[in-house]
Amino acid sequence: MITMSSREFNQDVSKAKRYSHSGPVFISDRGHVAHVLLTIDEYHKIINPDQKTIVELLSMPEAGDIEFEPPKLSNKLIRPEDFD
């Protein structure tokens, strides 16, 4: 757990941002924790704990038992167009 005073934070914001990649950075004001700096990914995890990534949504592990036999394609895939 990293804690910085508001003075330290104001003097070296880039240092606080680097620290935030390891976890939340608590910023104190007059000896009391007043703010927390998080990466955007950590913030999204907090506000949307059940939200899945696109990869998780598309994986469909329950679809493994579905039988699927696609129809065979005909030879008429390419046909001339009539623009008249």
C-alpha cells in the first residue's frame, strides 16, 4: 500500500502514476487519506465487477456440445451482374 502526502503528489505526479501500476496510491491531506489514484483498468474492475471482456463474451464455452454441419456451397458463387 502506497501513501503519498498531497504535497508529495503535487511535486511528483509522474511518480504517483508509476506507483499506481502496482496498486492504488492513497493521497493524504493533513494526515488523513483523502484521495485514491487508480489506473483506469482497476477503476473499471471496481465499477463493473461482472463485466466481461469481448473475448470472454465470444468464447461461449457452453457451445462446445453443439453439432453443426454447414451446407455445401454450390458452384454458383460468382455470377455476372446485369446493370441494365
